[in-house]
Amino acid sequence: MLKDAYRYKVWADERTLAALADFERKYPTSPAFEFMRQQLNHMVIVEELFKARLLGEVAPHPATNTEVVPDLQVLVQRLAANNAWATDYLARLAPVELCSTVSFVFADGQHGAMTRQEILFHLINHGTYHRGAIGHALDMGGGKRPADTYSVFIHSAEPQRRQRAGG
């Protein structure tokens, strides 16, 4: 289920990024667009922080956001790289490793410990939360919010589910 949920995250991220690109073409200087980029920046940084934790590496960022937010294209590339890495990581991870605990220090200095499975679930859930904020900003700014729920994903991935029950 975790692998399927990550496939969903990648799919939903791609739909959100397409909506952001469309919004940027129409409203490049909109405060709503700046907010959306900030949300995406935070999402990307958190994923990079947890990747480093999973690999036992030094934190690549001192905080979960930055004063200067990168251009959308940079964020798109970083999110795609994060998603490709996590998808590959999940494919290579032995089931027993999912339950192993990773100890780390959060950006605020607090200590934390989570299993690898919990970290990966957190990244899925965290992305959903921030895509929701981006979707709301798209609505408020005059853009088009993508349909990005799990039910839309699963029926897109498996169109035969749209057939009537018993038919």
C-alpha cells in the first residue's frame, strides 16, 4: 500500500505542478502565486531533509523554508528528483527495513525518531496537506485546481473500476 500511496503522491504532485505552471503563465506576479511557490518550496525542503535523515546524511537545509524562494522551474526539478529518489528507495527497501527506526534532529533542534515507513508516510501526508493549500490558493487566485484525490488517481490508473458493479 505504501508503494501505491507514493505513486499517488507523484501523480498528484505532477497535476499540481501543471496547474502552477498554467497559473504562472497567466498571473506571474500574483501574491497567490508567491504563496504557492512558498508552499512548494517548503514541501521540497522537508522532503530533502527527510531524505538526508533516511540516508544518515547531514541536513541539507538549516530550516524548513527559505527567505528567497526559487523559481518554479527549479522547484519542479527538485520535487521530481525527490519523487524519483523516493520511488526507487521504496522499490529497493526490504520490508524489514521499513520498520527500522531512524533517529534525527528536526530543523528546530528537537530530537525525533520515526520508522522508515513512518517517514515515507509522513512525506505522502505532508505533500497532501500542502497541495491542498496550493489548491485553495489556485481557487482564490482565479486558477484551476486539479482533481488530485486518491479516488480520482485510482480510477485514472485503473479505468475498469468505473464500470458498474455487477455489470
